[in-house]
Amino acid sequence: MLRNISKGGAMAHVTSLFAPNEEIMLDLRLDEGMAAHVGWVREKTIGLVFSEQIDLSRILGAPGPAGPKPRAPRLRVAAQGRLQVGQDIHQIVMTDISQTGAKLFVGLKIESGTEARIWIDGLPARMGVVRWFTDGMSGVSFDRQLEVKELNDWAQAVRCQSQLRGPAEHRSTE
């Protein structure tokens, strides 16, 4: 959730782990993403520095619900799971998740439009449809969205596990 947005950056409350100087792509309800990097990290809050200044009136005046549907906020993660396509089950690594879908490293080409069942450690199985494939990565949209509480509780559990096992450079520092 973005806070204190300015032409040059923003403060954001996050549930995923970020490291200073980490490059990110931010969706600001524009036609394309906004490149930024993490300037600082304090627990669940980060400071973002935009790669170029933004036009605040364009961001704040962007169409709401009547305009293009905004993409669901995504959480960056590294979670293990399985993907079933037909009778075949493949090991996967999920790299991000939202209420409506996930980005997965599968390692093999899966055609767009293919129905699949996905199991992510710590979440119930879900049906979905593969929407895209590029360089071993696939985007899967869920047949029904995750509840906010379910996703938040899962993200908190994953974050706690990451902090216990993760390398020092991924812990919060300034």
C-alpha cells in the first residue's frame, strides 16, 4: 500500500521482504509500470525512489472502477508447490501471488488457455488457467480469488519463515 507519494518516490507498507537498492516495477494504474528501487527498509515499511519523476496529476486522476480494471496487488515470494496439467504433475516455484493469480517457474512450456490445478505449500489447492508463458515462467489466474485474510495470513507465515531461515542481506536494515 503506497503512502506519501511524491514526484520522486513513495513510502509503502509491505508484507514481502525487500532489500535496499532492490529494483522493482510498480503498477501505478498507468499503461506501463514505473521502474523504482528500494531506498530504505524499516520492518514492514519501505521507501521507493522512482527511476524518473512522475506526473502526480496523471496518477491521481487515473480512471477508477469505471476505467480499465486495475491489476490486483502482488506479493513477491519464493514458495514451493505443484502444478497439475492434465495427468502430469510438475514441481514449481511461485515467485509472486495476488488474490487472483500467481507467477510460477515451471521450466516447461504450457500453452495459454490450459486449465491447471495448483498447490502452494500452506494454501489450499486451486483450479486456474495458464494465461501466459515466457522463458520457463507462467502466469496462472485462479478460478476464484483468494480471500484477503487468507492471503495475508499466508504471507505473514511465509515472511516469518523467511526471516528465520533467510540470509542476513534480506533482513530489514537501513
